Amino acid sequence: MRVLDIMHRDVVTVMSDETLVDAARLLHQHGISAVVVTEDGAPIGILTERDFVHAVVEGDNPEITPVRSRMSLNLVTIESKANVTEAAELMAQHTIRHLPVVDHGRLVGIVSIRDPVMRHPALRDLDEHRRKSVQARAADAITSFAGSMPFVYLHAFWFGMWILLAVEKYPFGLLTMIVSLEAIFLSTFVMISQNRADAKRQALADHQWEIVQYEEQQNEELLRLSQQILELTGVIHELTMNTRPAPSNETSGLREK
């Protein structure tokens, strides 16, 4: 699966010289947590809710502070033709939740951590395998429609017309339709229930995978901090040993007496 297949094309952007209040209004209006910063039509950074909160906490006036002063400059991007696995690796490596999609210097979309890019690798491989199979795609389309309410409405209308037009003589046609509808509706409702259960399991699996990824990032950060603390402890110990005062002559003489 390519990034092109899952990216959002309606990217919300803001100019670098606009204020933080302007950016906050866009975040609130579109219900998003990040906005891409552009200059002369090209993406140069990204501003998130976290950046806005830090600016307010540190005393910046959002009404006059320009976006460029608070945006993240090290913008990580990806091409639309790249694989979603590469996008997931980039987001995990740089600990980011939004990944702008750029083709030839032009912003064409954005990928969020909530998109299928962050799904479990086994699930992504399964989706890719089914996407390449014509039979699997056809079966998915058929089962999706057969396990939906439009399928029920279609048959209710069809059998209703069958009875109203008196295609079969009463009561044989009516009895046939009742038995047929009972069988069709029963199987359809069972399939709808299964589809809903599968969707819940899928959502739970994706959420658990996100938790695993987040915990792994936390563990790596704790290991890095532990290593820094260990190095700092070693440096402090070395400085303490080097700066320890040597015993004076008077103290040595008193000890000899």
C-alpha cells in the first residue's frame, strides 16, 4: 500500500507571517491538531497544538506572535509513491504524529498517526496481499454489501413490489416471500453483526499497536536518559576525585607527633 492510498489531500495550511491566533482558529475550525506552514506555496514547517501551548506558557502573546517563531523547522516529509511502511518508520523514528506528503516540492497531502499507516505490520501485510488479489477484493466488496442495511432495503423493496404486482397467485407468493425474507434478513443481520465485531476487533488491534509503539518510544527515551545520567555520574565522580585537596604539611606533622 502506498502513501497515496491513505493520505488526506485537503491539507490545512497557514502562512509563516500569520499569528498564532490565526493558526489556532484553523485548528479549531477543522478539528485538527496540526497545521502545515507554507511560504511561497512550499511547506517550510509545521505547527502543532503542543507548540501553541508552549508559546502561551512561555509568555508569548498569540495575537502578535508570528507562526514562524514557534513552528517546527525540521520538517519531515515523504513522497506519495512511498510505501506506508516507510511512512510508519519515519513517524516512529522522529516521534511525530503528522507526516506531510510532498511531491517535487509541492504539498499534496498529509498522513496522521490515526491513519492505517500505524497499523500492525502483520495487518498491513494482510491488506497488501488482499489488495493484490482480484478474488479477495471482489469477495470483500460482496460481503460488505451483503452485510449492510442497503442490502436489506433493496430486498424489502423488491419483495414488496413482487407482492403488489401479484407476480404469483395468493397465498403462495406471499408465503414464499415471507420465508425468503426471513432467511435473507436473518443471514444479513448475522453478517452485519460479524462485520461490526470485526471492526471493533480491528480498532482494538490498531489501538493496542499504537500503545506498543508509544511504550517502545518511552522505553528508548528512558534508556537514553539512564545512559546520560550514568555518564554524568561518572564525570561528577571524576571531577570530585581530581579536585579533592591534598593533606597539608601541618596536618602531616601533627599526625607524626
